[in-house]
Amino acid sequence: VQLVESGGGLVQAGGSLRLSCAASGYFFSINAMGWYRQAPGKQRELVATITSGGSTNYAYSVKGRFTISRDNAKNTVYLQMNSLKPEDTALYYCNAQVYNELGYPQYWGQGTQVTVSS
């Protein structure tokens, strides 16, 4: 299973970015998908998750500014990021839990850099 992220970049504070992550490979279905981020010198942290049924969960720091969504037909998850702050600067990783012959393994993307300038 491969997860390919796109949409990162450099933006000024207050701006917006939209991240995308497309899953490909062999699996029966995709359960939860999500976005995590890791800033330099910090641990990787949860940003937002979404179940196959559309239930969402957000980190407190991004609530009201970020929106996670998914297109099950395209095996793709999105993260709309508005009102970006310099503290949102990080490498953003896509995560997916799939159902395949191995059971319910999780996979990670390679990461996409988001940099917010003040």
C-alpha cells in the first residue's frame, strides 16, 4: 500500500493550504485515515482523523481552522487548512489503516512540508 501526499508549500500567516493523500495498492477497504505532523525537535502529533463513515476527530490546536474530508471512491483524504499560523509549520504525514490479507495494518506517507511565515 502506498500513500502519496501533495499540496504542501510555503504560505504566509493567515493563508490557506489544502493537502491531499491518495492511497493505492492491494487492500479490501480503508478504515480510518488521518493526518499527523512533526515539527523539528518535536514528536509526531495527531492533527485530524476521519473514519470510513465520516466521523472526525481534531487536535485542539487546529479545531475550527482545519477540516478533514475523504473521497472513498478515490481512496483519498484531504486536509483543508485555513488561518494558518507559524506554529503549524511541520512535516505533515498521511496515515491510513486498511483491511487486507495481513489484517488491519497501518501505513504512512512520505510527508509533505508545510511552512507558514510570520
